[in-house]
Amino acid sequence: MGGLASVLAPIAFVNETVLRIGRAVGVVAIALMVIAILIQVFFRYVLGNALPWPDEAARFCMLWMTGLMAPTAFRRGGFVAIDMLPLMLPRVLGQLLMLCLLLVSLLVLLVAVNIGWSEVTGFGGKFATAALYLPTSLGFDEWYRIPRSWMMASLLVGIILLVAVNIELILRAIVTLMGGKDLLPEIADAPVGAE
């Protein structure tokens, strides 16, 4: 059990560090998404001339925000869950049920990694976005059309992070089942806005 807890410690540290960076980038993505939407509202309803790029920029930011913040929610138990049955069962049976559910989740996530990879590298990933361009010169006279694969990479990154968190949660469930809950590093649960 001590060996399993020592394997878990670096995984928990890496997950916490990577997810902290992901949350920071996710907050920036939310801010950029709000700015893009406000720009679109101003141009569409005040000036009467809608711009083509803010909708796509907001969608791009929303996808990346979701891909980077969902693993934190999963790690902290923030997903919607019906935990009535495991709580009603005896402690060991409830923990075994939770372990089985985490294993099923891991299988689903591994299939999703394949789907995410095909979205990034497959036929759909070869196209460019309709209205998002990135300046390639300081004079803003050359522009690069952003590939759709950059947007879909958020799915792949988010799922890979979810797999890493799921593996940590499986190891935590095994250690807890073996009676070593006191050996587990604590998962920080920061209040909203207090990172």
C-alpha cells in the first residue's frame, strides 16, 4: 500500500501542476470569449454591421476553456453524479462500485482519445476555420488562416488530461479500499476565484 501511495504522489503533483496551468489558460480563454461576444454585440446591434470572426473566436475559446477546466472539475468531484447508491452500500462495496465506475470511465476516455486524435489529424482537421486569421507579420499585412485542427485539439488535450486524472482517481480508490486513505495527498479545493 505504501508503494502504491508513493507512485500516486508524483502523479498527483503533476496533475495538480498541469491543471493549475490549465485553469489559468482557461480563465484567459473565458475573458477572451467574453470580449469577442461583447465586440460582436456592439457591432451587430449598435453599428448594425456584424463581424464574421467573433462568433468563431468565442467558440474557439469556449472549447479550449472546457478542455482545460473539465479535468479540474473531474478531479475535485465537480461533475454531476448520482452517488446515492454507493453511499447506501456498506463502505467496502461502495468503494468497489466507485472503483468499477472509474475503470469504466477510463475505458470510455481511452476510446475518446482515439476519436479526438482522428478529429485533429483526420479529414475534418485538414480544413481551416472560416473567419479566424492569425497575423504572421508585425505590419499586419500577412495573415495565416487558423486550421480547424487547432480548435479540435482542445478535445484531444482535454481528454488526455481527463485520462491522467482518472488514473490518479483509480489509484486513490485502490489505496482507500486498502485502508490507506490517510496516506493520500489532499486534493486542493480552492474556492471560486481564489487561485
